[in-house]
Amino acid sequence: MNHTLDSFRSYLKEMNYYSRACTLLSWDMYTATPKLGFQGMADALTFFSTKHFTLSTSDELLSMLEALSVPEEYDQLDEGMKYTVRTMLRDLRKMRRVPKDFFEAFIAEQSLSMQAWEEAKRTSDYSLFAPHLEKLIEMTRQQCAYTDPDRECYDVLLDKYEEGMDSESIDRVFTELRDGLLPLLKKILAHPLPESRIYQGTYDADAQKKVQELLLGYIGFSFEAGTTAESEHPFTSGFSRYDVRVTNHYYEHDPISAMFSAIHEGGHAIFEQNVDPALEGTAADDCCYMGIHESQSRFFENILGRRKSFWVPVYSRIQELLPDLKDIPLDEFVQEINHVRNSFIRTQADEVTYCLHIILRYEMEQEIFRNHASVDSLPALWNEKMQKYLNLTPENDSEGILQDMHWSDASFGYFPSYLLGNIYDGMFLEAMEKDLGPIDPLLESGQIHLCREWLNEKIHKYGCLRLPREVIANVCGQELSAAPLLRYFTDKYTKICGLE
Amino acid sequence: MNHTLDSFRSYLKEMNYYSRACTLLSWDMYTATPKLGFQGMADALTFFSTKHFTLSTSDELLSMLEALSVPEEYDQLDEGMKYTVRTMLRDLRKMRRVPKDFFEAFIAEQSLSMQAWEEAKRTSDYSLFAPHLEKLIEMTRQQCAYTDPDRECYDVLLDKYEEGMDSESIDRVFTELRDGLLPLLKKILAHPLPESRIYQGTYDADAQKKVQELLLGYIGFSFEAGTTAESEHPFTSGFSRYDVRVTNHYYEHDPISAMFSAIHEGGHAIFEQNVDPALEGTAADDCCYMGIHESQSRFFENILGRRKSFWVPVYSRIQELLPDLKDIPLDEFVQEINHVRNSFIRTQADEVTYCLHIILRYEMEQEIFRNHASVDSLPALWNEKMQKYLNLTPENDSEGILQDMHWSDASFGYFPSYLLGNIYDGMFLEAMEKDLGPIDPLLESGQIHLCREWLNEKIHKYGCLRLPREVIANVCGQELSAAPLLRYFTDKYTKICGLE
């Protein structure tokens, strides 16, 4: 027994080396690799991914996992190892039901499809992407049929990104949210705010980088266990709790984008930096639930980061770094970061309309996987929903159905996790204020660390030991509900817009 | 046959993936890894290095190389593959004569020794390093006895870094140089230059970075096939001709250090970026001769970079980026970058006294490997030679025998390649001016690309297909000699110091 456990630990270590190589190659490709060096890195990434995949589906691994799964062995494992054995065995069995030829063809199609999507988006020509999208949908269905023959495909997809959240639960909370949000949004938009002078300034990239370091330090990102870089789109990449990295992108006339990317990615990173060290090297040592992960980035970005009290301790230092902000008083800055506008692009949306962007995508995915909507009908369906929810019709598909990359690599089922994150946050905020009291006075007096420590203790340290539904139950003591998020929006925007 | 060649090519590709992983891990450790993430990267580096070593000494590789080495097969290979088969078989046979236990013990000792050296240097306590140095010397001898039982150990070591250059040749040119240099240095130092005002200024790191980009672009570094980063000590790291990277370090009150590091590392990188694409993936696709490699970095750094004509096209742009240089006229800047001073630290030495720093180290290595000097006697020997050549006695061993890391990881025999690089450069300069005419007018009129293209064509494109001695013969049409370097020094400093 001890022998099997030892062998298993060594095997995990070797798998970790390969996944580390993949993470590092990919990190480098997005942050450093020069144009002509890209192919060399991509080839190496394919090589090491294949090695990792081979290790994760091998007969040797299967027999170790089976040996460790018998009750008399399993019961002696610690919690991290239990999680690891259980989930790896489940995933390995699923993956071994997928024929190798099919798997390779699917990967190859994803790569072609991504290229086609890029070209389609660039030229705003949906017809270039449509045949690939059709093939990806078909192959996704096929893959689900192999891995989970007894379950409905879209539930399998949802489960992949947010385990245990099926479409019944999601339907319920999304509908609750949508029905509360649409009338509120109407009221908010009836009281339009003035346009800000912020975007008339010029903001040096090096100075914006200093602001990012300041904000990361302020929210509690550890620079001993993390670093930063630039990339086209901001992202977070973690090797272990000891090395979690965030990227950013700086826009000359928009200092707000990089500040909120820093806080958002910093939130992801703070999660990973605070997983219990005892879980290191197990499969539970980061958070694999996208909704929970997203709830942490968005808690920092929206729940904390869009309050005036958050900025009180740091705004004057930021003004020193970005001289063109000196004429903008804190109140004007805070007004702009809470400016609600209907807009086409999800990633640029404010926290209120963002929810509707996701609901739209969730409904689209249901049309595809539940109602078998034809690929040709999707752009019109998209535009119809945009009109219905955001009162806008895209002028072209680039600012409509082609805007996101998620469907081009078959990440169907991913979008809902963004909004689940927001919904969890409404619940977490109420739980936090129950424990700590109102958070505005804490933030204003520079005690943001109390909020972070609360999240560390209640959520981060568990990595992915607890399922999303268990996290909610343990932290909030109640069932999943959109009501807290709706209360948060209503209270906040009633004040901001001077609604009665 | 074709089958063996195909298998060999696939095998090489796999080896390349592992060495790419090692290069990338190590690049990341020096440029990005946060403090707490270091151990994770180091463990992965050990794992992938071991994988690479296993592949490079396997029975499978041996039998492929033997099959490709029989004349009827070998003769059909192209030049790059001939080089690859020949050198890999030679190195594999050598490495297989080293017992595995010994090899592992040697690697482990190097790692311990490096740690001991760091501590010894920090505390200036040679006694902490001495027992490790003794062990490394003994193990180095043992390793040579395994790999090359019939050759003298120090020649084996020299050969490792500059193939074909034995100590007889090196003795001859180093003695020639030393005997010419000492009287010249005496004359130079008898006409001391005024101290520069440059070091009274303050130079922003971001601005120095922009200067580096400017200089790299100016000398012909390709940003499509390369990038830059910061590290404690500047270095160059290449994945292939399509991805070569240089690092730099910025000092607040010394703008010259980073400028010359940029030019030096840029010279290394330009070499690697211009190897013949046909050699890609073979063992000949970068330059493995340290003297030749160093000759290229130093040609840019010293032969071109210390001339006034080099700076004429760019100095005013640099002054714009570094405002504290605006008061420093070009002539004062050029005077400072050619200021000769006796000093303790090799890496901070000017181009003239640098030669003596290397001769001292070469003589020390001869004392160790030829004359079996005891480890305890080395610090005194070092100080004696410092007095003899540079008229200085170190106050402590940190600024004496402990200053360089080379001996702490058993890189005995490496130092001479630095000076060989300088000596080659004297010869290359004469050959270049024979072809292109005097280079000052070229540089002054912004035609530095003609010099670079000459080096590309004469040296870079061959990668390591030609041995150093062949490069010299082909490019210069004469035997290795220190006379051209001496002529260069004499002409230059006669003018600068107003000697008659």
C-alpha cells in the first residue's frame, strides 16, 4: 500500500513537471515569445501536452488509482489525496472511453476553428466560421456521448466548468436575476450620468504599470509568490501557490481598463496564492471551478473595487503616478467606474449590463444544445436577444456573435460561470458583512486585508476540495440565490442615480 | 538508411524539446520567477535536464549514430548532419565512459560548491570555498581521465570551450599579447584622463530600457526573432535563430553599463539570429565555440562600440531619452568609454586591462592543473599576480580570487575564451577593413549594417560548422596572432592619450 501511494506521488510529480512545462510555454507565448519564435514554442507545447495526456490516461495510472480506491486504502488517505484519487479516476475512465482518433481529430478541429474564427472576426464574415462552428458543436456532442453516455450534453458541459451546477439550477437563478435586473436597468438608464473627462488624458504605460503594482500590493497580491507581465489580453497563470502571475494591457487614453484588470486578475491570483500548503502537489491545489474562481476576481473587481471607500486610501497616490488624473476628483472617478451603459462588447461592459451579456450567451448555448438551432440561424438570434436585453442591434457580427473566442475552441458551457461568479459574490458580500460589519468603513480606514483574510479563510484555502454548492452552503448557510446580488445592485444604483 | 535518418531526425527533435524546456525554465528563473517559485522551477529543470541527458547517452542513440557513421551512409549526409553525427557520437562515447555514480556525484558537488562560493564571496571568507574547490579540481581531473584518458587534463578543458585551441597555441598568443600590453599600459596610465561627470547624473530605468532598444535596433538585433528582459547579470539565451533573447540590468547612476551590456549581448544575439536556416535542428545551429561567440559580442562592444563614429548617428537621440546626458558632449562620453584604469573586478574592466585579468586567470588555472598548486596557496598567488600585472593588491578575497563564479561550477578552462575573442577581433578588424575600407566613415554615415553583414557572411552563417582555427584561416588568411589586437590598442591609445 505505502508502496503504491509512493509510486502514485512520484507519478503525480512527473505529471506536474509536464504540466508546468505547458504552463510556462504558454505563459511565454503570450508574454514574451517574439513573432518568429512562436512556432517553435507551439510545437514544444504540443509535444509536452501530448506527454501529459499520455501520462494522465495510462494503464499504469489506472491500476494505481484502482488500487488506491478500494475502501481500506482510500479511507487512510488525507483529504487532498482522496480528492485526487477520486477525480483522476473519474476523469481517466471518461477519457479512456473517447477513441484516440476522435480525440486527436477534435483537437485538430479546434485549432483550425480558432484560426477561422480569428479571420472571421477580423473581416466580420460569419460564413468563414460557420462550418467550423457546426463541426465543433457536432464533435462536442459526440465527445459528451463518449464520456457521459447517460447525461444530457449541455449538463455535461456545464459540469465541466462548474461541477454540480446543472441547467436546472442555473435556469432558476439566471431567470430570477434577469427578471429583477431588466426593470432596474431601465430606471438606471433613465437617469444618464455625464460623460467623464478621464478619457481626454494621456497615461504613460510605464506609469500605469506602477499603478498596477500599487493596486496589486494594496489588495494583497504577494510579489514573493507572483509576478506580472504584459500581454494582448489580461490573464492569470499559476504554477503553484508559490508562483502565480498576472498580465495586463495598457491603453494610452484609458487608465481605468488596466486598473480594473489588475484588480480582477489580482483577485484570481490571491485565491491561488492562498490555497492550503498541505494540498500542494495534489489535484486539489488550485481552484478548478470557474464560477468560484471568477467570484473571487469579481469580488475584488466589483464588490470591493467599485466602491468609493476602496479608493480612498490610494487615489491620491495614483494621481501622483498619473498626472492627467490630478484634475479628476475622486467622486468623478468613482462615478465613471460605476457608469452603466448599454454596449455591444461583453468585456467592456459595466457590472450591471455584464449580467445580461452572459444570460444572452447562456440562452444561445441552450438554443444550440437543447433546441438544435441551426448554425445559420445563430447571428439573427443573437441580434434579436441583444435588442431585447440591451436595446441595441450590432452593425456587424464582429461586434455581435463573433466577439468572443470561447466557442472557437469548443468551450461551450463556460460563459455561465462568469455570471455564477457574480451571483455568488452577492451572497458572499452579505455573509462577509454579517461577520465583519459594513465593509465601507473597513476599506476607508485601510483595512482591506480583513476582507482578504475572510476570503482566504472561508474560500481560498480549500482549493477545489469543496464543490461550488458546498462552498455556498458553508460560507453563506443558504441555497444558491440571485436575490443578494439583486439587493446589492438595487441599493447601490438607487443611491448613485438618485432613484427614490 | 532513410529510415535511420528519419528516426534520427525525430530523436533530435525530441531532444530539442527537452533542451528547449531547460532553456526556458532557466530563462524564466533569471528573468521572471518570484522568490518562492524558484524551487519549483529548479526541480523541473533538474527533471528535464536528466531526461535530456538520458536521451543523449542512450543505447538507441548510439546505434543510430553508428549506423549513420559508416562511410557509405555518412558521405550522403549534408554538412549540418555530418557535423551532428560526428560530434554527437564523439561526445556520447566520451560520456558513456563516465560512471553514472561519478557523474551524479559531480553534478551534486557543483551545486554544493556554488552555494558555498556564494556564501564565501558574500562574507569574503575563502576558507568556506576552499574544500569545495579542492574537491571540484579533483573531480574535474577524474572526469577528464574518464573522457580523455590519453590527453593532458587542462588541454581537455580548453578544448571543451574552444575546440582545437590547446595550451601551446594559447600560451604563444597570450605571451605575445602580455609582453606588448604591459609597456603600452604603463604609457597609457602615465597620461591620466579627468574623471567624468556622467556618474553624477540620475538615469531612469525605463528610459535606459528605451536606450537599450534603440541600441539593439541600431546594431541590427531583430525584434521579430528576439526579445529583452531584466536580470541581475546580463546574458543571452537562444532557442533557435528565430528566438534569441538578451537581458540587461540598469544602474541609476551609471548609464554606460547597460548601454555596453546591450551592445555586448546584442552581438551574441546577432550571431545566433544569423546562422544559416539550413542548419536549423542540427547540432551546428548555434555557435558552441565560446571564443568565437565572445569575439562577436566583443566586436560590437569594443571594436565598434568604443569608437566615436559608432555614436555619431545615435548620441543625440540617447541624450533625449536620458536628460542628464544633455550636458555631456559626445567627446566627453567617448573619452569616458575609453578610460583605462587598473581595477580589481574583471567584469568592470576597460578593454585594455581586461586582457590582463584573463591572463592572470589563465596562469592560475595552469598553476592548478599543470603545477598542482595547493588550494590553500591560491589566494596569495592571485594577489601576487594582481600586483604584478595591475599594480593592485585586493583588500579581501571577494574582490580577489572569489570574484568570479566560473570555478564554483567547475568551468575550468572557460576564461581563456574571453581573451581569445578579443584576439580574434583584432584579426577580424584588419580583415574587415581590407574588404570594406576604414570603418569610421561607414559608421559615421550610419552604415553599420555593412559591418554586420560582413560578420553575418564571414562568420555567423556557419554556426559551429567551422572550428575556430578554420574560421580564422578562412576569414583572415593567416595564423592566429595577437599582433593585430596589439596594433589596434597601440594606434587607438596613442591618439587618445596624445602619446607620440
